[in-house]
Amino acid sequence: MGVSGSGKTLVGKLLSGALGLPFFDGDDFHPEENIQKMAGGIPLDDKDRKGWLIALNRLALEHRGKGAIIACSALKRTYRSLLGAGMGESIAFIHLKGSFELIKSRMEQRKGHFMPLELLRSQFDALEPPSKALTVSIDQSPEGIVEEILKRLQ
């Protein structure tokens, strides 16, 4: 979990490979209306996110027995509660944390993503840092992030 540009997809794919678990990018589950709204520079509200979060919860429940890596912003406590509904202790959140300046610089280099740089501030404003998550600084290489996650999960 983390704001847009924090590396959720890249780190998620690397972690998936290291753990032998399937990877799912939460962005792929947004309805077209959400994508158009964000592409137009309009932040999503709680109503926009609800159906998307329910779809990701269903995905998590489908993979509860064997596991999966799901990249999702999960910015608010209520979103994480919805994502984890019915999962019990079978879910763990990993918060990829970085400064606004670092993530902004990374987003400026990113090509072909529907999330415009102008919405980054709204993501930081909405973020409710989790108290029950493994928080990892993104101020290191993606491989270093995965290595730290694997050590801390043991």
C-alpha cells in the first residue's frame, strides 16, 4: 500500500516472484469511470472507491488459502478495513513510505500511467498512515525494499 508513485507495482511484482505468489495490480480493477476521473485530474472520493475496494476484497478472499500480493493504495483506515473484511489474520499490509518530493520526482519520470502528478498532493492529504502495517522506506532500490520486507516478514 501507499500513495501513487511509491512503487507498489514494481515492489509487488518482485515480492511476488520472491515468494512464489500471484501478483495483482489494484489499478487493473478500477472501473472505467474511476480511471477517467483520475485521468481528468479529479481525485476519487470514498463513494468512487467503495466498489473497487469490494472487488479487491473478493480477490483477497479467493486467494486466502494460498496467498497473493495485491498492490492497492489503501490510503485510509476504512479502506484497509474493507479490504481485510473476512480475512482475519490472513492479511498483512506493507506500507511503502516516501516523502512527497521523492515520489513527485519519480512520478515526473513515469510514462503512460493514468494518474496525473497533480493528484499526488490529494493522495498525501488522504493518507492515514497505518499503525498495524510493516512500513518500509522507499529511499532505497526496489530490490533493497523487497529484501527488507522479506527479512521483516520472517
